Amino acid sequence: MNNLPLTILFGALAGLGIFALVRALTPNKRGAVATVAQIDALRAAGPAGGPAPRAIDAKGRIGQRVAAFYLQRGWEQRSLRADLAVLDRSWEAFLATKVLLSAVGLVFGPLLFGIAWQLGLGSNPIIPVWLALAFGGLFFFLPDLEVRRDAVDKRRDLRRVIGAYLNLVSMNLAGGRGLPEALMAAADISDGWALLRIRNTLADARITGTSQWVALGRLGEDLGIEELQDLSTTLALVADDGAKIRESLASRAETMRHRELSEIEGAAGEKSQSMIVAQLLLCAGFLVFLIFPAAMRVFQV
């Protein structure tokens, strides 16, 4: 009888959780955000009559279903999509990985409890349920942390390449080339992933008849790179004046170099401070090692 209130509380919490889960998974009336997101997805998929779709495995089908669910609920996840675009990863594959890892977490929690129960460390039957939910949620969000960490490093490399790219464009403009030719010639200088992404964007813009600076702005929006968006706006304003373009590109490249140097100096300063703290701790431990025997003799312990 003493455990009756606790059992009622756990039952109420479980029922509330099940109700919230069913309410979240049940499709409701589609809102404006979901409709606009579906239109954007169809537009990004391209016109009908394209190449035949490739065979999709089980993981791909799971990713498509979860992506359709996200689209139906209006969950855009723009920052996460930008991180995946920088890493050149598929949105559907990422969602499938999250779901599969969550399923592994649901199994891992009770398995861990089973090992502890065999060792005699626990016997409460409600513990496996909480462990399953905890590890399922933890494993579900682990890919997000990995993607955001890797995207930060990839964006840092991309910004460094953009600074050098702007210098190359300015040099091509000074050599007498027009802006479209200068943008493409500067992107042809290397086959690195960053310049390759810019070159493909410029080539697609030329095929579709879109302005190259508009295409660069869209690329910056997709990848979450503010420098490319600002570059697109600047080029759109001074596209007809070669001298202003050169001055703007040179000043923008210099600003990016100064920012990069500041970040490098800040990282070096943090490492230096960490080394100083480690040295101080080492010295303190050495002093304790020297003083401890003498203190023991003085206090006759």
C-alpha cells in the first residue's frame, strides 16, 4: 500500500507521455509553413521528367518517411540543414541515422540494466523504462552535436578560401576581365572542395541564366556563410563599375584576413593560458611533494 501513490504517479506520467507522443505523431491540418516548405522541397527536386530514381535501401526509405513527417509538421531546421549542406550530407540520410541510433538507445538502456541486475546492483522494474527513454533521447541528439561540430571547422576553412578567392577575383578584374569571367577564372585556380563548390554554383548560374552574384548569395544562404551573402549584395550594387568592384573586393578580403588573424591569435592565447595553468598545477604538486615530508616531521604525525 505504501507504493500505491508512487505507482499512480508513474502511471499518470506514462499516460501523459503517451498522449503527447500520439498527439505529436497524429497528422493535423496543414499550416502555411508546412505548405510553403513542401513547395520549396518540390522546387528543389527539379522539374518532372528527370532521370529515373535510384534504388533506395531500407535506410533511405526510413529517411524519406521521417523527412516527409518533418515537412508535414513544418519543422524546417534551417540551421541544421545549412550544417549538412556545408558537410555535403543528405538530409534524409541524417534523419535515418538519428532514428536508427534512437532505436539502438532504446535497446541499450534495458541491456545496461540487465547487466547491472546480474551483478546485483538494481531490481526496480521501472528503471529499464527510464533508461530506455533516456538513452533513446540521448542517441537521437548525438548526430546533431557531431554535425554542428564538424560544420564549424568546415565553415572556418571555407571562409579562409573565400578570402583568397576575393583576392584572385580582384586580380583578374585588374587584368581587364569582366566580372563573370573573373569570378569563374578565380574559381578554376584549384580543385579544392570549397572552390569546387563555388565553381559548380557559377556554372549552374550560367546554364540557368541567373546572375552569378545572385547564385553566390543563394550558396551563402544554403551554407550559412554570411560573407557570401554580403558579397552578393555588394556585387549587385556595383556590378557595372569595375573600379568600385576591385576596391570593394580588396577591402572585404583584407577584413576577412584580419578576422582570421584575430581568431588565430585568440586560439593561440587560449592554448598559452592552458599551458600556464598546467605548469602552475605541476609546480604546486611538486611543492606539495617537497613540503609534505618536512611538515610530517614538524607536526610529528
